[in-house]
Amino acid sequence: MRFKANKTLYILPLVTLLLATALVFYHQRFSSTVHEALLLLPYALAAVAVWLSVQFSKRQLLISVLISITSYAIIQLKLQQPLSLPSVLIAYSLLSLWVPICLLINLLVKENGLMATSSKIVYGLIALVTLIIIILYNSSSESLLIWIQQYFAPKPTTFFILSWNALFITLGCLIISLLLFIVKQTAVSLSLVLILVTNTLPLMLLNIDFISTSYLSAAMIITLFACIKTSHELAYRDQLTGLLGRRALFEQLASISGRYTIAMVDIDHFKKFNDTYGHDVGDDVLALVAAKISEVGGKGLAYRYGGEEFTLLFPGKDASEAAPFLEEVCSSVANTPFYVRNKTARKNSSAEHRSKGNNTSKTVKITVSIGGATKPSGRIEPEKVLKLADKALYKAKDSGRNQVKLSG
């Protein structure tokens, strides 16, 4: 399930890019000792990023780090001389092709861990592209140089030197990565966009001093951010529904001062549904209900409490103010048809199409019961408010289900 990206997803990566840009302009103010240390910074950050990527089994991040640090090493070792030298021109041109092509291969294949079959295909394709690039570089034939000068000759400008063809390839990769981020809205998908940007800028503006150190250090920091954000998601977000879990709920409750309303949401007859149609279909029901609950209005926050239970939290609202939004959730779930597909249809359908049927589908109605309670005045533990909401939930079930009941 896709979840909405919050502001914190963007802040640190964008601040990192701003700091990298500032470093490009103000690095002259540092001493030679600091300069030498900064030149080694990308390698140190890459080592940490590789370790974290392996720990979290994130193939896309791992490959991106390895491509980035390889690009940095080549820039430092091979591209510190004028591009008028044939060997330097060939190295630069081949690198400007290798980076976006390999990043694109990594981007297009879905993340399935380090050792999945799809990941092994990615490793093989990138190894093949790399081998071709190495063979071309080592040949350094006159025909290769002519081909590069014809199609990938650097632009004769003071700063912007990336060829138009290499730029078009990179822009194509960037558009694809942006589209994937818009769909996924995750820390990893955002980092893949920015890693492409931070790899492109040093190649595009190679004549600017310290640009590769600045932006490829930024690429590593952005990768580290994605790894840390991923670990946070694993700890706090339910993987089936995409909603925040119970731990996040109690941390939020601990930070709230003043009044608030808690609503417990329970899927009606879920156990019977699970027994009849199986746990796979039951998971689809949970995901569908979670999607509807996550759309709650009134600045409500949605959580998966456990099993078939969900929680809605309304900071700053009493039960009467939250009630219309709870009624909307109850009505939205009840009015959304759920189609039970046969096994073949289920395998060929995506999670986004759970509420769309076909000729092999059976329509069933899903409903929820909701109980809400407002925090009483005084020092009251959140657990007591949850118990009040639970009692209201039982009232809703005893009254016929598919309805909202408030405590008191």
C-alpha cells in the first residue's frame, strides 16, 4: 500500500544538497588539512552506506552507492587533467554514459532484496555494461575517439561541458526516477532521484573545483538517510497496510497535551470472513479498509492497532467534533464493494485493484464498527481513553454493527 509522504522525507535530503552547494562555493576557506580530509569523505560515507544497505537488504541503495563511489574515484584518478587529452576525453565520455545507464538498470527493476532473481539479473546487466565500457576504454582506438567526438564531444563552455546526447540520456533517467517517486513516495525512491542528480552535476560541471567531492558526499549522506528512514518504517509502520503501528500511536499519545479523541475501528465479522475465504483474502480486506481509514478527514491520524483493529486519533478535538469524520469512514467502507477473486485472478491483480471486479469475482460487503472517546479533563493515561473507546466499540457491535458509538 502506498502511504503519503510527510515533510520530513524532503527536509534532510534538500538541506544536504544546499550544504553541498555551499561547500562548492566556500571550500577555499578551509585549510589544506581539512581539504585533504574532505577528499576522503565520500569513501568513508560510502563504506557506512554499503554496510547499512546490506543490513537492510536494499539492492537499489547498494548499487547506487557503488556506482557513485566508482564515479568519484574515476573523477579523482582519471579526470584531473584537460579533456583535450584523448585518454581523458574517452574516460570522461564513457563515464558520462556508464553512470546513467547503470543507475537506470538499477532503478527499473523492482526492489526485492539482495539475493532475489531480479537482483541477480541487475548485477549481471550492470556487470555486462561495465565490461563493455572497460573494453572500450582499454582499446582507446581511433575509431572510438572519432565516435565520441562526433556524438559525445564535451560542450566548449567554461562550466557546462556534458554533451547533449549524454544529457538527454540522463534527463530520460531523471524523468523515469521522478515518476517512480511520485508513485511510491518513499525515502528510497526519493534518494534514487537525488543520487542521479548528485552524480550528474559533477559530470555536467566538471571544471568547477571540488564539485565531485561535495555532491558525491551528498549522495552518500542521502543514501544513509534513506537507510535510517527505512529502519524507522520497519519499526513503526505496518508492512501490510502501510499505516503506522501501535508503537507510533503510543508515542504520539505521549506527546499530546490537551484534549483529543481516540476511535477504535473494528472490521465486522472478520474472523468468519477469514475462515470462509482464507487469510490471503483477509489480508486484502485489511489493506482495503486501511486505505479507506487513511483518508479520514478532520486532521485525523490513522494507525493499525493489531489484528482487524485500527485506531483513529484526533488531536485537539472532542468526540462530537470527530463524529462526522468517523461517520464518513464508516460509510466509505460500507459503500466500497469488495470483490473476492479466484486464485488465478488474484495472482494477476495488483493491490490497487482490490475494489475492482471482473467476471471471476464474487462481491461481498465489508463494514466496520467504530467506538470513540474523548480524553477526560485532568491527568488521564492514554490507556484509559483507549478502554473508553473500546467500550464504545462494543456498544456499536451490540447495536447491530456498521455504525459509530461515542463514549458517555
